Amino acid sequence: MSQIIVKKRLDYQAPSYLINEVDLVIELDPTETIITSTLQFETASIPIDTDQHKPAARDLILDGENIKLISITLNGNAFTHYHIEDGKLTIAQAELANLTHFTLVVKNSIDPSNNATLEGLYLSNAAYCTQCEAEGFRKITYFLDRPDVLSIYTVTIIADKSAFPHVLSNGNLLEEYDLSDEKKLVKWHDPFKKPCYLFALVAGDFDKLSDSFTTMSGRKVKLELFVDKGKKSQGHHALASLKKAMKWDEDVYGLEYDLDIFMVVAVDFFNMGAMENKGLNVFNSKFVLADPSIATDNDFFNIESIIGHEYFHNWTGNRVTCRDWFQLSLKEGLTVFRDQQFSADMFSYLATRISQVKVMRENQFAEDASPMSHPIRPDEVIQMNNFYTVTVYNKGAEVIRMLHTLLTTDGFRRGMDLYFERHDGQAVTCDDFVNAMQDANEVNLDHFKLWYSQSGTPRVKVQKTSENGADKLTFTQRTLPTTDQADKQAVYLPIKMECLHRSGSKIDLKLSNDTFVLDSASATLAVSSQDFVPVLLSDFSSPVMLDYPYSLDDLLLIMTHASSDYSKWDASQAFYSALIRQLYDDKDTEVSAQIWRKLETALQQAHDNFELLNEMLTIPSIETLTQGIEQTEPLKLSVARSHFLNYLQQNLHGFLKGIVANIEQQKYEYTKMQVNERRLRSAVLQLLSYSKSVDVKDQLAQQFATADNMTDKLNTLKAAQIYSVELFEKLMVDFEQEYADNAVVMDKWFALHATTNSSDILAKLTLLASHRQFNIKNPNKVRSLVGSFAVYNTEGFHALDGSGYQFLTDYLIELDVLNPQIAARLVTPLIQYKKFAKMHQDLMTMQLKRLLSRPNLSKDLYEKVSKSLAH
Ligand code: TRP
Ligand code: ZN
């Protein structure tokens, strides 16, 4: 195993050397790409270490991984007095004594064809591309691979003329000319200082879509989108989304794009969603390519949101970047919050907020409860790639959202303005960000900052008591110890709320912005009424778990009378969860006819609000339900949930049929109205599929045959999966024939197969892994097949004989050698074993131990697996 080094946030030291300019010459070759890197160094002025009264060490230590050194020159002379160990290249301080400025030329070679990690320079199909965040630049050349070293880049690329019509890098094109009949030279210059993780290079034969955007100051920016040949028509939605994002950032934050050209490239082989390289965003093709026949409503939504996210990084991430990787949430939490605002403005607040809350409840709460728990600004890291997490991203965005709530839209904007005024061009910390917010608003955010250092999900318990005839609510917060931190303090919690009389009318609580602030362990709120129901945590105003002893009637009252649609939805989820919980505890529980009638009445009042009705008809996922139960028995939970769905459709049959009857199928358009109609119809069809009635079968078969769009096709398949294995498999065969050559669509097909409840699922997975469209080196394929199985196939993954766990583990062993970053993401369902009953825990830990005993385990997997077994 490569050496395990734990890096600590508090060990940060400013760099002893800076690199002001970087000049790269890259001669592309599949197995031997030659890099000549000319680096203009400057010796940094280092503050005297106050404890030891001597300056920190000044040896120059360059990071490198999997690269072959050819030669080094120092100030023009051949230089050999360096030392290479564990990949790092060290030049002793004595060699550089008295040099305040010096030039180092490093020449090395790399092998992109043999780079399955998809970090550094690699081949995606026939195109070259790079991925340098977080620490991938060191796989290209020796460098100070840390985000607080900012340089101006000039990049010269020499490539085969015919194979690579498009040769791209950051910034502006300086020149492009032929060197010979075969080779050409392309030179780019980026006038903005940047850390090396934002460097990018792409070379390939693409189709190009061009457009332009005129900024608020009247500058015309060229927009170019590169996709695989023949897919030009699938790029329009992404390009339109980009223009919306550029306009939105000007309108809402006054932020203008700064280069003359902005490029986006779609590639099939990519570890994550997309990457914000300066002026040259690289995207996973599944977040670019779309037209109604291959992309679902959800895909259209995600593309707009991710295009926005990467674009917004130009200011929050690139112009102002992170001082060190522990500060990752500085750019990611903030940029996720910005893309969430953008999506809400472009699409709809309710649906986007609900999907964000689901991510928190299904994934982030689970992470906080797992051996990988960490604060949004982690304290200790072995492999940085393991910290691109729902905690850093999504909980990070919730923390920014609380700041926004606290400071209001105007105050938040003032803080953002001050942040850019102070820090444009710098690499800074989360504290710098909060300080800007604080100073611009003259508030004290010291206590608020605890959100950056404390991990775990606070639980807020609310109790209703009456004293001398006056009612009050007592709020108590408590965060349980997490694997990484034993002691917890009370955090600042804005709790948006209202109280309803039994009659449904609202009680005036005299709260500013309807928000009760709980910033100590416990506090009370007087309510001037006797019989009321509190509606708590509207809009998910803080990332906490709420505990209030609601009765079913309380929840029905909220579903009917709450002022916000969000709260109506939230109450519906609590209502369903309570009933499923009863079935889980006792499978013979009967839900009274009266409850069903009341539910129908509550749903009925949302009949003309399709968006809300759809959300209220969506039953909590197994993953969400698991969070609410200690030591879950997953198979029993799955049975209870299915039974509930079946009872629901039986008891609300007429109501449900009435809904579908009212929705006409129209020619596909991606509009909010149509999306809501399709979602609602699909939610109902899925419910009705539990009935196994013949007319549902006919309806599904007919809809599958006539659907003019991928959304309806896929939704029909999902309903068919519920209806019967026979119908499902028949439609899946048809589907495969139609889309066999479309990689993005086949990902959906793999994922659907992987989630089928069937006794021979493991044999099926093995067969699918040998499908001609499957490739273990492509993360999208692996995520679709193996990831979907482990996360969503409850029966298969949690099979009582442990075969599902064993299957995943065998696969991880194979994958870890190729792409450790993806292997470490995929291990998540196993390391979250503590949520499950003892029998499952034992089977899961047995596999984790098997993993840990492997020789040559990557440090990615090592970090997660060893942590999960440590307690
Ligand atoms: N910064 C990227 C984002 O916008 C995340 C990312 C893309 C990434 N590719 C990566 C992180 C590879 C680590 C490794 O969210
Ligand atoms: Zn990001």
C-alpha cells in the first residue's frame, strides 16, 4: 500500500515558494506524452515561526505521481541535485540559497492510455482530457499541487492534425498553426491567476455548437459547446442553460463573466458530474446531452442546474479560491447554494426545495451517522477525493442558506459584495467568507461558525406544555456524538414555523420572519392558545431532525391548512412514515377506513395544484424511512412499504383514477406545466401498478408504445417493474433494441435492471457486466449497474445470505485497481452498516474486513474501510 499520511487542517503552512508563471509545452501521444514545464518561482517571505523562532523549512518539495522524469534545468543549467521519494521531488534549500527568483524547467513523460483513474491526463474514447481537482495535476508534471499557489498559465499543445481538430485549454487562443503534414501547434493563454487544479486540456474530434452572450457591460463572449460527433442537436439545452446562468448571475449577484470565450466539453469517461476549469468546463456527457427522445424531465433539470453550478464557480471557486482543501465547502457549499437559487428561479421553488431536502434526509443524515462523519470543513483527511461529500456540498449549502435566512437577501448580497471586494484573486478560508458576511452586516457570527467545525445532525425535540393555563412550546436541541467527535455544543438554529388552531386558522406568534431562533440547548415559546398544532421547520430552515409527537390528525390538519406547500408536503411524508412504521412493527396493522377518507380529503384540496399533489403522493423512499428506524431490518421495511403502497392505491382507487383521467398526453415540451403533469401521472400509474389489474397492464403497454419522449418511456418501465417481472422484462427488451447504441440512454437501462427484485439478480448483474455497452472503466456504467444495485435494490443487496454484500465487495476489489475514486464512492452502502439489524451488520462487516485485508488497497478505500471498522 502507498504510504498512509493523515493530513490535518490545523497543520496548514503557507507555501515557502510561489510559482508566478507556468509555461507548459505538451506533445500529445497516447502512451508517451511529453511535458516541458517552465516554472517561474519566487521565494515567499515566510513569517518567523513564533514558537521555534526560526523560519519554516524551505526545501522545495514538488508533488508528482506516476510520471517519468526526463530532465531538470535550474536557471538554464542542467540540474541533478534533486531527490525523488514516494513520488515527491525535493530540491534542498541550500541549492536555492539566495535566489529570490529562479526558473525551473521540468521535462517528463506520462502515459494517458494507461490511466484508468481518470485523474490527470487520460483518454476518453478517442479524446484527450484532463481532470486535476483535487490533486490530479501532479499526475501531469511535478508541481506545487496545492490551491494556494496561483499562477498565470501559457499552454502550448502539439497534436496530430487529423485526429484532433479541436485542441483546447484555458483562457484565450493565442495561435494555431501547422508544424508539419501531421502535426500542429496550438497555444493558449489564461490571463487570470489560478491554482493548478483549474488547469484543463482537451483534444478531440468533436461537433461544435457556437453562440454568444453579451455581458451587462456590453462585452460579447463567445460560447462554444463540444460534443461527440453526430450529437450536435443534443447540445442546445445545455447551451441555452448556460446563457440563462450567465444572465442570472449578473441579475442576482452582479457577477459578470471575465474572459472572451467560455467553452464546455462533454466526455463519456468522467468521475463526477462536471468540472469548473477556468474558461473550459469539462462535463460528464450525461449532464450535457439532451433531447426529448433521450433525456427525461429530470435530466433537463439536472443539466440546467449543473451547467449553472460550474458556471457560478467562475466567481465562487475560481476568482476566489480555497486556501487548502479543508476549505472545500468555501466554494462547493456556496456554489451549490447558488445553483439551488438558480434552479428555484428557473423552475420552481417547491419541487427543487423538496428534492434538496430528500438529499439531506436520505444521504447526508446517513453520512453524519456513519463512520465517515465530518464537519462541512473537515479536520483530517487521508485522500481528498473522499471529501467531495454530501456533507461538504449539500450540508455546506444548507449552512449558507441559514446565513441567507439570518441576513436576508439584501444582507447576504452585501456580504457577497464585500467578499469579492476583499478577496478577488486570493485563496481564502471559510472564516474569511463568514467574516465578510459579518462585517458587511455588523452582526456577530462567532457562534454561527460552529456549523463549520461541528459534525453530526442536531435533533430538535419540541414539547407542548401548559403552565397556569398558558401553553408553550419547549425546544431542546441535542447532537449525538459522531465517530469523529465526541463532544457537541448547541448550534444556531433558525426554525421557521407557525401554529394552527384546530379550526385551521393561524395563530399570531409575533415572530420576525416566522422564525424562532434556537441558539442554546433549550428555549421556550409562549403560544396564546390552548388547542393548536405547531408546523415546524418550514422550508427545512435548518438541517436538523425534528421530533414532535404528531398524531395522524395533527398531520392531516397541517396537510390541509399550513400556509406553505412545503409544510403540507412535509406533513404528508410524516403521515406516510408513521403508517409504514406501524406496518413494519406489525404487518397485520389495519389502517381504518376513516383515516383513508381523511387522507383523500386532504389530498383532494390540492387537486388543482399538480406540483403539490404529485409531491404529496410520493411516498418516502426506503432510504428515508431507514433513517427514522434504529437497526432497520431492510427486507421487512421493504415489505411494509410495498404493502402500504398497495393499501393506499386500493383505498384511494377512485381518486387516483380520476387524476389520470384528467391529464391528457400532449406533444412533449419541457415546460413546468407539462413536467408536473407527467410527474403526477407517473406517480399515480406507479401506485396503480400495485393493483396488478389488467387494465393497468394495458395502459402501461400502450403508453410505452406511444410515448414520444424518454420521460414517459422510463416512467412506464418503472411502473412495469412494479407491475410484474414478465411485463417489465418484455418492455426492457424492446427498449434495448431501440437504444442499444446510445450510451447515455443505456445507463438508464442498466440501472433499471439492477434494481429489479428477482431471485437471480446476481447472475443477471454478471451477465449485464458482459454486455457490449458495459465497461468497468466507465464510471457512469459502474454507477448505473453496481451503484444502483447496492443503493436501491433492497432485496438483492440485503439478501439474508450475505450474497449481495459479497457481490459488491468482489466488484470493489476489481474496480479499486482501476479507479479507486469510484471504488471508494461505491463502498458507501457497506460502511453505513450501523443503520441495520445485527445480522446484517455482521455480514457487512465481514465483507469490510475482507476488503481491509487486501494487499495494495488504495488509500481511498483504506480511509473509508478502516474508519468503518475502527469502532
Ligand atoms: N469541482 C467539481 C464540482 O463542481 C467537482 C469535481 C469534478 C471533482 N471532478 C472531480 C472532484 C474529480 C474531485 C475529483 O463540483
Ligand atoms: Zn462544484
